[in-house]
Amino acid sequence: MLNVVLYRPEIPANTGNIGRTCVVAGARLHLIGPLGFSLDHRMLRRAGLGYWENLDVTVYEGWNDFLKRCGLAEDGRDERLHLLTKKARRTYAQSTYRDGDYLVFGSESTGIPEELLACAPTRCERIPMLADDASLDNRDAWAAHERSLHPDDGDDGTSPLLRQDICGNFVDPDDYRISALNLSNAAAIVLYEALRQTGFPGMT
């Protein structure tokens, strides 16, 4: 069985959609708090429809609680972890997935924190997308918004991402892309690649 992990999800409809996908794919869902909504939120239930009642889902207080309760390496470098981020050099299609792996997706607004990515650069993967100048006519406005979310990144050269990029594990921060897939779409893409590699166990 594969595991989908959402790090501090913020939009209940996305989590509901992902829960539905997990049910039909035979995957477990792990939610790392704090969550941006209540599990009783009507939008989560609406998106999950009747599937939510059949979902194998666990909620954790935080990242360390998740690692400990799932028996994963405390340093976050466990080979079963796949950290999905726009900042990775390797694509998800270049990765190998096995039964029991954990596919980790960050929050809708900020993704997986850079300090977690920098601790496990070899576990990071991305989904290929068009560059901003090929997909966003309003990319300058988006860039201003993105900078407002991370006002201190790179100011003094101490960003974990910048330090790690020297090793070639992350794309050039100057080439950072704003455009991104919806979280539920991204989760479905990677989960089904993992299922394909593992032979779609029990599926017809």
C-alpha cells in the first residue's frame, strides 16, 4: 500500500479530492498538522463525497510526530520518503517507487519548508511544467505575491535552499517557478505513477 502525505494542507476541497483518490487507489492518507481547516468542514466532506468514510486517514501533530509514528528515519532522509517540490532537480518520473513509500506534498501556499528539503535533497522530486514566461502572462504580479510570502529568503545567503543548491540538488533559485499544479492534481499524477511502477496492485 502506498501513502499520500499532506504537510499542513490549507484548502479542505483539495484534501477531500485527494482522500477520494486514495480510496479508489488503495492508498493511505496522512495529514500533518496544524491543518488549515477542521475535518468536519463541509467543503472537505463535499469534495470527498461518500468516499471519506472509507478512507484510511491519520492526523499528526507535526513532522516529527509523523516520522516517529510511521517508523521513518528521524533525519527525514528515509528512502521511503518522496518529497514533491518545484525546487527539485530530479523529476518524479525518474524516481523509483515501492510498496509502502510515502509521497509528501506541501501546503498550497508555501509547499514543503526549505529546511526539510535541505535535510534530504536526494529525496526531492518535481513534476515538469512549462516555464512561467511560457504559461503566465501575469507572471510579474505572481512574482511579487510570491516574494511577499517569503520576504527573508536569500537576503543574507543563509537560506537552506541556497546552501544546498551548491551541490546541484535544487534548481537555481533565480529560475524559481511560480506556476504550479493544483495540489489534488499533483497528488494524483505522482500516486498513479507509483501505482504503475508497482503493477497497479489489486486494481482492474
